[in-house]
Amino acid sequence: MKKIMLMMLVAVLVAGFSLSGVAADRGYANPEMVISAEELHSDLESGEDIAILDVTNKMNYTKAHIPGAVSIWGGEMATTNQVKGEDVKGLILPPQEFEDVMEEKGISNNTRVVVYDHSGGLWATRVWWMLQVYNHQGQVQLLDGGIKAWQNKDYDVNHLPEGADEGSYTVNKVNEDMIISTSELNNNLGQSDFAVIDTRSAAEYKGEKALGGANRAGRIPGAIHIEWTENSDENGLLKPASELKKLYQNHGVTPDKEIAMYCHTSVRATYNYFALKLIGYPNLKIYDAAWVGWANDPSLEIE
């Protein structure tokens, strides 16, 4: 009887490990873009040199952040430009300002970086995207599930502000093909090999609601609505590749198309960008001027 029970226990353990292995492999084309809380904790325990960026406001950062994580937020990660006489906020930092911020956060060109936030991933992917635009040479990973995933594992958190030794950062290349301008976007509307994704809420997409800074409510003509939250599950973890592929292909968003994404200030849009890059979509762009830039230009049509 003891032998049978032992065999049953072994079988259960083996099954558990097998299920765990299947769950860990979610079929992504670029799995190195994501790191789990368990993997990050293990890497930190083993002494890996990682710069961790906590992308949230000071209050959330003080409540709980991963030990060693440096805070980045607000004006540190965005700039404002004039478009048609109107301020467009939330635009990507110019190269020199980006270099200064990275150095202050302890990041050099080849530093391995992990980004996370307290808001489901959208702010963290904005920083991830900026690092890609400026051709960061080190590995950049998103902590899947953010601070919630870390705390769900009962890992230690810190509360006091943390700094870092100054880095040395130089932008040697700008991947301008990751950004689409207003004129380019407008010229491509209606093309069969081009798709525009509106990642905002349904109310914003339908024109029932307009956030501050936008003079008009509505959407870019022909935009497909895929809210950024549809990319993750109820726990805030990115969905498996099979589910993400189904989500986009059911909306006619296929890998053969050039795909532009936007939201109110193109923060949420970077989460969709990240998800599509994760499953191997090759031709992706962020409309950085976003809805604020489009809505405030009276010469542009809206729906």
C-alpha cells in the first residue's frame, strides 16, 4: 500500500511539473522580451547585474517596489511639442534628454533592464518602447504582471527611495521606423495592407468620452478597436501566443500588414505594440502624436 501511495505521489508531482513547464512556454516568437516574477527573483538572488525601473508615481513607489528598483515617472519620460498651435503632451523624449534620464537611472548602453509598473503594464511598455526606439544594446524585459505578480509570490519589497550609480548613455541610432507621423498615417488610411488600432476604452473609441487635452471626441477613420486590456488575463499576465494571435486575426490584423497603434497619448498603445512584437508581428509603428495630436488638428477627419 505504501508503495502504491508513493507511486501516486510521484505521478502527481511529475504531472505538476509537466503542467508548469507547459504553462511557462506560451508560444511566443520573442519570449526573451518577458520575464516572470520567479525568473527575476532568481536572477537577483544569483547576483545578476540588472537595472530595474519602477514606472509609477512616487506614492505607489513608496508603498511597495522591488528592492533595488529606481523610480521613473511623469515629466522624466515625456515631452510636449506644438502641433497646429496646440500643445501635444506625452511625446517621446528627444535623444539628449533620454540620455540624461538613462544616466540618472544608472543605465548605460549595454545595461540589462527590467521594467515594470503598478498599472497592468502600459507604463512599463512605454519605457520599453522608448528604449527600442533609441536602439538600446542591452536586453530589455517586461516583468509580466508587474508589482502585483511580484507581491503575489510574497517576495520582499522596499519602501524608501533608491538611487543608482550614474550610467553612461549615448544614443547612436534612432529607429525612426517605429514611429509614424500624422501625414504618413493620414496618407495610408484605407490601404489594404495597412491597419490602425485604437487601444483606448470603448467610450473613447465611440466618441462618448474625450480625455483632457483633446478638442474633439471620436476616432481616426477606419481605426480598429482593440483595447489594451484585451492582451492580458484576469491576473494581469500577458495571454498565450495562441490567444493573442486569435485576438488580432479576428479583427483582420494580420502579420502581413503595416500596423499603427495609438491611444490618447500613446502610452496604452505601447502595450499592444509589445504584445504584437512578442508574437512576431514584424511591421509595427506607434502614432506618437496620438489622439490628442489628431483631434486637435481641424484639417483631419474623425469618425
